[in-house]
Amino acid sequence: MKKLLLTLLTAGCVQTLLAQGFSGKVFTDNNNDGKQQTTEKGLPGIRVSDGLNVTTTGADGSYRLPGHAKTRFIFITTPAGYRFTKAFYLPVDSTLASYDFGLQTVTQSTATARFVRLADTETYQFNSWMTEAKEYAHNEAADFMIHTGDICYEKGMAFHAQYVHTRTMGLPVYYCIGNHDLVKGPYGEALYESLFGPVFYSFEAGPAHFIVTPMPSGDYQPSYTADDVIKWLKNDLAHTDPAKPVIVFNHDLLTYDTLFTIRSKNDSINLNEHHLKAWIYGHWHINFARTHGNSGIRSLCAAPPPDGGIDNSASNFDVVDIDKNGISFVQRRYTYVHDQLVAVSPSAAGVAFDQDKMVVSANAYHTAAPVKKILFNLFDKKGNLLKQLTLQPRTDWNWTTTTAIPASWMNGVYTSTLEATLSTGKTLFRRDTFQLAKTPAAVKPANQQDWPEVLQNIQRTGATNNINTAGPLRLSWTANIGGNIWKSSPICAAGKIFTATIDDEGNQHCHITALDALTGKQLWQFATRNSIKHSMSYADGLLLATDAEGITYALDAATGTLKWQHNGALKNLPAYNSGGAIYNGTYYTGAGKYLQALDLHTGQVKWTNKDWSGGEGTPAAMAIRNGQLITSSNWNHLFAHDAATGKMQWKRSDEGLRFRSGTPAFFGDLLYVHGINKLHILEPTTGKTIDSIPVTADLKTMTAPLVTDQYIITCTAAGGMLAFDRKTKKEVWNFVPGEALFYSAPYSSPSSATIESTPLLTGNRLITGASDGCIYVIDLATGKAINRFNTGAPVFAEMAVYNGMLYVADFSGNVNAFKL
């Protein structure tokens, strides 16, 4: 508060200071004391600003600025190849005769710049994500760290000012102001300024010019205006090399369109005309990347590093590389993952083969340092080294290779080791013993049905028949499809397995893939414009999917050929990440004003929703029964529509139903759906509550309730799986998996035993995947785990049963097939 008081006192002296102007020097601060010594030379050509005017230092490093009515800081544009020694800004202070800035040279590439970005941390509690971000920045030689706002409120800002700054993190740390950082005070940004300095400023690193701009509005009114920002921006860019790519940081996305123009009543600036290449923002608590038309401008949003995103996006900080053309590469570092190394194949749970070659697959991850190399060693019973193989990276989690196996080695018992080397030089190690044998082919049930939708059908019942799960899960094959799999449940039909990947970084890793159901061999792959976040749908030889930008693709399931494409009317955030459905020759997709019914074979629009809009993105899939479409908008409502006409029948937002993470499910004549802390049983035609079950744990996972004749099964964000007696509504058992590898359910954080994949009912067993990376077979009556398989990566997508096999897609990009 002393800093805040000083800021307010000095603000009262501004008019006096304006008469004198502001002057000072920028110099090489070799001894890091913030004072110019006789041996320390002034630096010419350094840009200095009073928040409106911009000037450059002369040959001796000196400058002079006139100031203006709102001058509260004098700040420099730190040039590439330098770091400020004390701060890049100084508050206006009547006791200061000179505003001096010390700089030191640093070893920095002129061709590239790398930064670590934090978003929407909204915390005043210490946790390991802070250490991980710091260690990653050090290990991978980041040039700076930037927080894109919502630090959050008074406690959060005070906490970050104490623990997350240039001295504690070991590299320059910059901040943006978010809507929740505009708090009560003399003016909205007063506290922010006292802790973090000016709300708009610039700096440079590598080949680029970086600009921080403020949130236009927030919880309290700011004193700055759009006119203030525009006037300063014009002066800043007038002193910037026009060949440099411009990267803007702001708490929110300026526009979903291609024209990045900041406007006020009196003025405007078109950033497209100033070599704008990227807009980095937060605010939405989602992982999303987009290229804006043909402008070449990329935008990038991130979920928070401490906890899960609003739409169940994974907790992370992202790492961005910039070159002369803008963003060259993005990495998401999923927080809280420590020394993860798991052998998928070979292992005691089975050995995968690609024809006569053994598949060696490992999932490895460590938040603070990327895995750089994995060695596989194969030993016989006597300890003799038979093979040493270097695995190749397939995704940010998975490393794979294949190797020929002599027939004489088959059916023997062997030992393998994995050695994963991190970028720091640290080595992770594990040892496994296994029998080198092929898993016998599954016996296809006589009444085998396709699995054309997530949870097999559009009622989302999640039950399958005639499957024996009494024995252990035996891995038959594993195939990595080259990208992370989020909620794309395997779709099974015509002897194929279909799934899709996300690319929340804009690295062109998003696609739809078809695999042979018996062998895992890749049959075709189709590139999509953006992430396929959720499940796809199959009917009449067509595979239907909608990406995060609302674009629907209809593919020939046999060949992967595009039959038609429909660009939905998505014109703003949130991104689309729901699961659609096919019913009576119609594909249902979208949300709000672009919720549409499309003809399955032509893509022609049959109807468009006109009854509601708004809300956040939801990872829930739609459900359909008896011509009624049930859909959702997060932080908005649960909706029922007439599937034939699109007319809204009813909506519910009360009793926690506005929090729409989970998929609704029909059972009999009733609709079962999660609120945030209550399981609701609704009468579908009216939406009225028939019964409900209060649940202590948060029901904000991406799961549907699983209803059986005897039980109602629910999955929670922190407390695992709960079973309730369907008649009495009393809790029967609670199954708790391990701690999540990272966090996805909204605002979930350590400690949380999360299940995001709806369990399947197979006879008297449940099969579920958990965020701890394991697949569990659970006794329905007792809730006890009978068997498990460790995939080494979180399982978010629902599983599928087809061809006598269980198919599981995990976050590493692996599709795993198990004999049941």
C-alpha cells in the first residue's frame, strides 16, 4: 500500500512536473546497481516514453520528454540484446531530478525470440506450476516471461508481485492488466500500477517488437481510454523498424475477424498496416489457436497453469518461438507432470506387433524440461543385451519405433529398460519384464454392432452386451496418430477405427485418422483446419466431424475423401468443442446462433437455431431421443429442441445446470444430467425435475451419467467415481483413481483424482479411463478395481467396444486395442 500511496501522491504533482518535463539517461549498467558510473557509457537510440510521447536517446544516452496530463510513468522500450537491471519503468516522483535506466547486454539470438506465457492464474497460493515455469524458462533459454492478465483481484496481485517477478523467476517478467485486475481504488488500475507499472508499453527481443495493451474495461472503471492507447501506439510504432514483426499481448482477443483495428470515438489504428503477426491473449480459460483468414495474423489463447480451464482445457503454460514471420512454433507445457515414463509396449500387460515387428512405445513427459531422447534396451533371462533402439518422437508425450523379432525369440520371457533423457541431462529410468507373445485375436461376437457415436448411441447410454471382462486387459496393438487426442472417442464401423486430434497451438497437427480395427494400421488421414475437440459421428458410409472453428467435414469413411464441407456461422469466441449427433439423415452440430441441422449427404442447412445465444464452450455431447435434441451452453443453460424444426422446447439453468461440462444421457423415459453439485433426473418433455441427488464433489467433468437397472454412476473432478442406488438414491460405493497427471476440469487443481471419460458398462463390470493415465476394470457391485492398464497419459475420450476389442484413445495420441 505504500507503493500505491506514493503513486497517488506523485500523481498530484504531475502538473508541476509537466512544466519542467522529464529527462534522464539510459546507460550500460555493468555492476547492476542502477546508477551510472564514470566507466558506464550512455546508450544511444533507446526509445523512452511518458505514456503518450516517444523519443530516443542521444549519442550520450540522454533524453527529454514533455510529459502530458496523464503521465504516471517514464518507461523505456528495452531493446533486443539487453535486459533492464532494475526496472523498465519509473513512477513519476517529484523528488527525482533524473529518470535513469540501466541496461546490460545478454546473449540473445537476433533471429528468434522465445517466451513463456502465463494466463489467468487467479491465485494467491503457491504451487509447483510456478517452479515449473521458472525451471522451464531457465532450461530452455527463454528470453522473457509474460502474464496476459487476470492476476487476479487484490490478493492475487499482491501475491504475484511478491513471488512472480523478474528477480524470483530469473528473467524479465512482464504483465498485462485483465478485467479482474481493475479493482476498487481511486481508479481501476491504481493498484495494478503500484505493483506492476504502466498498463501499456513495449519492448523488443530477437527480431520482434512486442507491445502490451490494456483490457478496455473490467470490474472497475479504468482511467485510461482507447484514445490514450491509440495515441501512444501511433507514437510507439512511428519509432519502430517497420520490418520488425509486431506481437501484441492483451488480456482478450481484439477481433475474431481479419482486421485488427483499435477504435475510439475520435481515432483508430489499423495494426494490419504495422506488420502485426500475432495477438496473444487469455481471458477465456481455453487452449485455442487460430490463423485469421489470409492476413497471416495468428492468435493464441491459453488455459491457466494452476488449474483446469472453463471448457476443461488442460492446465498449462505455453512457450512461443517468434521469428521474422511471427509465431514459428508453440509448445504447451502441461503443469504438474513430474518424471513420467511408462512402457506401453512391450510390458507385462502385452506386446503390440506391426505384422512381424514388435512395436516399442513409451509415454514420457516432464513439465519443466522436454524429453530429448529415449533408449530402449532388450535383455534375455541371462541379462545379455539383445537389442538397443532409439525411439522416435511422435507427439509431445509419445515415442515409438518397431523392430524385427526372430521367430525363435517368441514366447520367451524378457526384460526391457527405458532411459529417457531430459533437456537438462537428467535421465528417467524404468524396467519391465514381459512375455514376448502376440495377443490372440479376439473372437468377434455374433451380434457385433457398429460403434457410430460416442457411448455407442445418441441416447448416450454407455452400455454394451455380451462382453466378458473377467480376465486382465491384454494389449493387442497400439498406434500413435501424430497428435494429442482430447475427447475424440474412437468411432468404429466397416472394420475401421476413426479418431481425431487437437492442435491448440497452430502447429498443423490436427487431423482425422482411420485405422484398421484388427491391426492398427493407418489407412488414411485427413487434415482439418483446426482441432477436432470432441467425438465424431458415422452413418451411411460417412464420417462427420466439426472442428473448433465450427467447420464441419463429411468424409467418405472408406477413403477419407472430403464429400462436403460446411463453414458454420461461428464469428466469435468461444471456440466450438461439443460433440454432435446423427439422427434420421441429419447431422446436428454447433451452438447458439450457429446450432444447425445439416443434411447428412449434402451439408444443406435444414434449420438454424434462433432461440438462444451466448455462454461459454461446452465439452458436452448432444443427446437425442424420440425426436428431441438435448444440447448445452456452458455458464448458460441446458436446452431441449425439436430435432425436426429446431424450435426450443425448454431450458434450465437453475440448481447448477448452467455449468455444462457433462453430456446428458437418457435411460428409459428419463433424462439424467449433471449440475455442478447435483445429479438431476428430468422429465424430458417438460424439463421438470423428477428427482435429484446432491453430490459433495464437483460434477464438472466431461462425462455423462451411466445408468443401469440398479445404479447411477457419476464421475467427479476430484473424488473419482460414485455409485448411487437408483431407487433409494443412497451412495453405494466410491472408487478413487490416482492423482491426475494434470488438471482439466474447471478450476480443479492438486489434489484431484479426476475421471473425464464416461465409464462403459460391460456385463457386471465397468471400464473407465482416468486422468492418472490408467484404464480400470471395476466390479459394478463393489466399486473395487479388478484390473488396470497404465497408458502413461490422461484418458479423456470415451472408450469403444467393437470386434470383440476395447479401444482406448489417450492424450498422447495413442489408440490402444485390448482383447476382452
